[in-house]
Amino acid sequence: MFMGGTMQIRNTALPSAVCVISLLAMDAHAQTTETTNSSTGLEEVMVTARRKSERIEEVPVAITAVTGDMIENRNLRTLADIQALTPSLTLTTTNSKGAQSSIGLRGQRQSGSGIQVDPSVGTYFNDVYLARASIDTSLYDLESVQVVKGPQGTLFGRNTTGGAVLVNSRRPTPDFGGYVRAQAEDPEGHTLEGAINVPVGAEGGLRLSGIRQYAKGYTDVLGASYKLDDRDRFGLRTSLALNADKANTLFVVDYFKYQENGVASFPYIRNSALPAAGASTAPVYAAFDQQRALQAPLDRTVGTTAKPYSRGKIWGISNTSTFDVTDNITLKNIAAYRHGRSSDLNDFDGTTAPVLWTEVYTKQDQVSEEFQVQGKSFGEALDWIAGLYYFTEEGYDHGGSALFASPTATLARSQNWFSAVNESRSAFAHAAYKLPMSLTAHIFGGVRVTEDKRQMSFESHALSATGNRTCNVVGAPATLFGYAVGPCALKKEKTFNSTTWDVGADVEWVDGLLNYVTVSRGFRTGGFNGRATNLTSQQPYEPENVTNYEVGLKYSGSLGSMRTIANLAVYHSEYDDIQANLIVAAPNGAPVSTIINAAKGKIDGLELELTVYPIDKLGIGLFYSYLDASYSEFEQLGQDISNNKFAGVPKHQGGASVDWSIVDLGNSGLLNLNVAYRYSGEFQNEPINFPGNVNPAFSVVDASLQLRQAFGTGMTLEIYGKNLADEDYQTGGFSVASSLGFASSTRGTPRIVGVGVRMPFGSER
């Protein structure tokens, strides 16, 4: 299948060679994070940033790893909660879809959604790259979440210029066990999750797990009984692990469904210069301004022109298998299929004035196949990996939108439909060589060659109030794929090729102190703007490339009498052909999202993570990131706009946490306190910066008090609070002040207080 021609998603059969490996092999090297006790008494964390299991402090890569125990103990519910532990990481909702996040890392982020645009931070679930599907409710029954920073173009491939997020579910074991966990909270909400693990044979296991999350909502709607910023989600996962002497395999089937009202948009900024004096839209904007003034003194209240909704279903199946050919050579295969559908209606202005609404239906299917050979040579001095990768995805985005018209009104509106087929092939190799010297030192490097083919079919119409259709796609033929479609559809395609690489060296100066230096290059693939309506915007945008220069220090040991873990990374990134997502007004007045290459930029940054144990059973954690991102060149319509700041990128981020086993109550249990503080600096909301359209800095404090091993059982009782200070803070928003005249904001959750109980059974504790 790989590199040997085109594979259609409709035929998901894998070649016989892959099937043989999947049946014979059973994964012993699946991507997991494990913890063990080192000689220093510090907890060791195993990560897979280089596609194999290694101690985090021995890997010459900047990584933040969150274990499954940390996720449970700190009540981390979504990927957005991982921000409280990770420098340089930002997550915002994608176009008011609460179950989908736009991930930013080291100043690089995806500002749009849909099959026409790719992320700059790759997300992986059990070794499988997720092009679109949300995993926000997959943070249950996990081994770990790893945030790998900097370009990962060699081992993880395209669309990882900012880094990669690796999510790994808990692997089945040959022991019977499981757990049940329930939480109830105010404002009204609850969570129920659990898992059961049963043995299969002497070495295998089957694990079933699931979650149900509900929150009534935190934002009122004028004149309505429903609330926004609600949560109604359901997830299931089945994992089967079969283990033999030299062969292992892991099958995972997961399902996720959400049916919510969606994220509230609060009116934030108005561009008084738009509309022009005397324009027909002036009365609508006058109504918008009036409603905004009426809503301002109300507590978390917005207006809508119709009831918003956000719905979706996602499911996938994957197999990860390995076979040990010899003691030093292992074959590994990762095959997967995923399917997702969603539909959303959003009122982006957040008032009862009919300014802007959109309704979008999407579908995506993806198939991926990766084959690896891992090994050691020259007396295990050379550690190497080589592989082939194939990915194909097809889907559509059918959207309707209108300025100055409610969804139920018989007024003019725009329909924008597009479909796409994305295909990628690559080959890669990476090696690390241990130098023959007294110090433990390595040189390493790798290369990846990628070919991406993008196909886009444009279709766009303008509907009049009487239902008459006018085609918006300039240059469209009368037929498409042999069918008469009228001059409303156009197909284009282009192939992008790229070579990415990394080189570096590391040395362990003393036991536990690692110093590394790397230079790496990654790219985010090019493509087409699916919502294009004219010849100019139909042209493809080019890949963006990032070259990163980085120096890092990692320490695990003692600082005086305190056990200490410290990580420091300093980097400089050169950013070429930056993909900027802008929203402009089309000739018919409807908003159109467009993607352009914004020439060049640079990013300078520093990341620090520190954990100390001043006394037994007391851990104090600190993190901080500094990020200075700026354009070197940026022109629009012949005008120099390079003085604009990157959107969605705070210069300063930081946090602190305390994890303290404050008292041992003997047979009654162990009382544990966890407090976490997070700070985010201000950032621009719009790529073309508009005065005042700035997301203010904010701070959030969470805390939990747990009674572990309660009353001589394995039960845990907890009381917790999120956003204890009830900070009214913004997390981002929808910003079109420069083009359409307004910007709205989204807000974080208010103070939440809850109680919970977790009861393990069998072998689990």
C-alpha cells in the first residue's frame, strides 16, 4: 500500500504484509508513560518523544509529561486543563465549538478549522495522528499526556512545527480490576466514569472504559430557558492487548459523542469606522451597539438570533503491533481508521441584533498506516529507527452564513460548500550514536522526505431573499467530474514536497545533569482556501517552514537536601511563509475566511520547569515561559503590516502548584491537598491587530482536598474547586473588527465547587 499508488478511503483493506505483522505481532513498545522509583527516590517518568520508551530526563527534547495519576488527582478534564502544567501551551475553542480545541505551542497555532487547513501542533492518540477529530473528552483512563515542544518533522512528520501532543490510553493488563468514579458539582453538573479490566489468556487483557460528562451551562441567554457554555458528552473505549514471547498487539476502538448548545460569544469590540456613513447596514450595527450596552451590566448573559447548537460523533479503530526479529531489531506497525461528523450553528456577535450567524456541517474520514524498523547496532552504541508513512483523508464542509439576517428570516445569505481529498506519503530515518568517551554523550540526527497531495472542490452560492441562486465561484466550469453542475463548482489540486531534518548532540556532565543542543526543521503543509470565491483566493497557499535552534538543560537529583527536577530550554525559531487565517467580506457581503502566506517571522523563547520536595510528601512545582514572536516581513495589498503582533500568543505564561500529603490518619486514610495557580499574559485576538482587541491577562486558581485510602479501603473521597477566585476571564474569541466591524470574546468557566468519590476494585488502586 505504502508509496505504491493511491489508496481510496472507501477501501480500507490493508496489504497482506501489514496484516501478517498485525496478527503475529503484539505491541511491547506501545507509546506509554510509566513511573518507577530511581535511586534518588525521585519518581521516574518514561516518555516516547523519540518513538521509543526513555526516561524523560535522558531525552534531549523539551517535554512536559502528565501522568494518568496527575490527571485524576488534579481533576484535569480536557486538553485545555493541561495548560496549568505546561509552559508555552495555549488552547482556545475552535469557532465556538466547545468539544474542539485549537492548540498553540511556542507561538504557532491553528486559527481556523475544517479539512482545508492543518494544525501546526500535531495531536496523536495511541500513536495515531488525528487530523481533525477532537479528543477533549478522551482524558479519562489514561496512561499519560505528553507535550513535545519544537519542530518534530523527522519522527512525527508534517504539521508539527510547534510540537506534538501525545495522548495514550491505559493499556490492558492480565489482571482483573477497574474503578468507578463519580463527581457532582455546583453550578449543576456531574461526571461518571469507570473501567473494567479482565484477563485474556495468561498475558493478555481486555479493558472497557467510559465517561459521561454533563454541565447545564454557565451563560444565560436573553429570553431563553437554555444556557450556553454547557457540556453534554459521552465516550467509550475498548482496548484488547495480546502478548506473546516476541510479539505483541494492541487494538483500540474509541467512540465520542457530544450534543451541546455550544460556546457563548460575548460582544467585545466595535469598529466605529464600519459601516460607512449612510450604509444600509447602519441600523443593524446601531441595534448591535444598543444590545451590547444593555447586556454589559448583566452577569454572563448574551443574546442570540436563533438557538445555537454543537453536535458531533467521532469513532476510530487502531492496531499497534510489534515483532522482535532479534534481540536488537524490532518491527512495528500502526494502522488506523477514523470517522467524524459534526454540525454547528453559531451566533458570533452575541446579541439579538442579526449581525452574523453561521451553520456548518462537516464530515471527515481518515486512514493511516505507519511501518517502523527499530534497532541497535555496533554493540548497542547506535540506536536507530526507520519507517514509511501513508495518510489519506477525505471529507466536506457545507456552510451557510449571513450578515444582517437571522437564520429564520427570508433574507439573502451565502452558502459555501467545499470538499477535499488530502494524501501524504513519507519516509524517515533517525539515529543516535553514543560517543566513545568517559562522559555519556551522543550525537544524533535524522531526515524525513514527504509528498503531500491536496485536492479541493469549491462550490459557493449566494441566495436571494426569494431563493434565487447566484454562483460565486469565478472560473468554474459547467461540468465537474463529468456531471452538469452549472458554473458553481471548481476543482483544483497541487502537490507539495518537503524535506525536514534534525541534528544535535547531548552530554551528561554529571549524574542526572543533561545538556543538549539541537537544530531542527519542520513544515506545515500547504493547501487551498475552501471558501474561496474568486481567482485570487482560489490560488493555493504554500507550506510554512520553521527552523529551530535550541539549547537545553535537564537535571534530576538533589539541590542541597531537596529532591529536585529542573528543565530549561532556550530557543530561536526562523519562521518562513507563515500561514495567516484572515476573515474578509466577500463581494456579496458575507464573511469569507481566507489563508495567506505572511512572509517571514521569528520567535525567541525560554521555558523553565522546576519541581522540588523540601520535605517528605510535599512537592512544589513552578513553570514559566517567555515568548517573543514578531514578523520580519508581512504585506497585505502592498502595505507593510509587519508591526502586527502574532494573534493568540501571550508573551508571558506561568504557574505554580503544591501537592502535599498533609496528614496520615492511619486506618482512616491519607489527607492530600493540591493547589494549582496559572497565569497567562495578554495577547492580540486578530492577525491584523485592531486597537483594543486584546485578550487581557488573567490568573486562575484550582484546588482539591482528597482523602485517599479512605477508611482502610482503596476509596478516594474528594472536594474540589476550579477558578476559586471566580475570575471573569477571556480565553479568546471571534475577531473580525478590521474587516466586518466587531469582535466577540469567549470566557472561561466561573467558580465550580464539587465533590467526588473514586472506588477501585480488583488489582487496581
